[in-house]
Amino acid sequence: MAKLKVMCARSMHVAVGALGKAFAASAGHEVAFDFGTVGALQAKLDAGDTADVVILSVPAIAKLEQAGAVVPGSRANVAKTFIALCIRAGAPVPDFRTAESFKRVLAEARAIATSDPAVGGSAGVYLAKMFEQEGLGPLMKAKSLPQQSGVEVAKRVVEGKADFGLTLSGEVASVEGAAIAGALPPPFGQDTIYCAAVMAASGAKGAAADFIAALTKPDMHAAWKKAGFEPAGA
């Protein structure tokens, strides 16, 4: 039996947690998870922390490859998420199909739940940059309710404290009562492909590779879609 440590982007915690437990039960291995924002996990890795499996954005995995921190040839795309507009389940879907209509939705909103870019989540960091570039910084400063995670963004919407939220689709799908209205239009929308790799420091490389293979099996596609992701190879 191997004891695997998996460092994984926080937006995937529901899907990877459930699939990982199923893998542990069927393979007889023990799996411990370290979920965090891509920025927070990157900081841990830069400080010398390690794991058996790491699941991060493609650029983050590429950086680890260049540094020799992952096993060559072990990487595999796992799933894709997107920045979604989150509404309460059953609420009317606003028209935000174009950049201009999305800006109108922002302007008419009472309060908007967002991921705090200071936490290091990919959606929060990207949207903060785009809002500044599009001249929406002052508007968003007045209306945003910054949250520590995408899950908290969705919860504020369900509670009625925000008209809607902006965060990764995978985090919206994990909150009961929240719904994905759709992906944000360009230039505000952004897809993120998450990639898994075996870390070079792993003492259980075979089991780590098996874990990655279990995440990417075709019969896991339905589970990924239910969790708000587009599975790799779908």
C-alpha cells in the first residue's frame, strides 16, 4: 500500500476529492490532499514543499517541468474549467452574451461576489486585471464583495447577499442552490486547463501515475461534468 500526497488546485476539491477516495478504496492506497489556490500551492512548492501528485494549471506544471520537479512524460491534462456567472438556482438568467451586455449587467447589479485576487485564485487575479484594463476598476471596487474562495462566492449568491457571482465553474457546481448561468464573454472569459504530473521526489511514482490515470479514464467524464468541468479528451 502506498501513501500518496496530492497537491491540487482548490477549485477541483469536490471532484478530485471524490474521485481520489474512490481510487484509494479500489487500489488499496492511502491518499491525503492539500488543496489551495494555484498561487498558494506554487508558493509552497517554491519553498521546497513536495508531493507525489501535483494538479495545477498547465503553465504552473510547465514551470515545474522546466525546473525538473516532475517526472518527464508523466503529465496529463485532467479537466477544463471556465470563469462563470453564478446565479441562484431557478433565478432568471441575465443577458451577458457580449462584452457590452455584460458591462450593463455589472452596472445594474446591487452587489457582486468575486474571488479576492489577493488570495491568489486564478479567476480573481484574471478578472481584476481585466476590469482595470476595461476601465471598470472603480465600478467593481464599489460593488464587489471579495471572498476567500469561489465556494464562498457562490454561497453569498445563494444567501442573497450578492445579485450574482463571478468565479470558476467547478466551484459554483460544488455549492447547493447555486447555478452556472454560463461562461463570461471575451475578453472577460478565460478557460483554465488543469494538468496532473508525478513529482520527481515521489517515493511512490507507480501509484502516483495510477492515480492520474484514474482521474482521466473515459468513464469518469460524467463525474467531471457534474462537478462543472469539461473532462480532458471529451
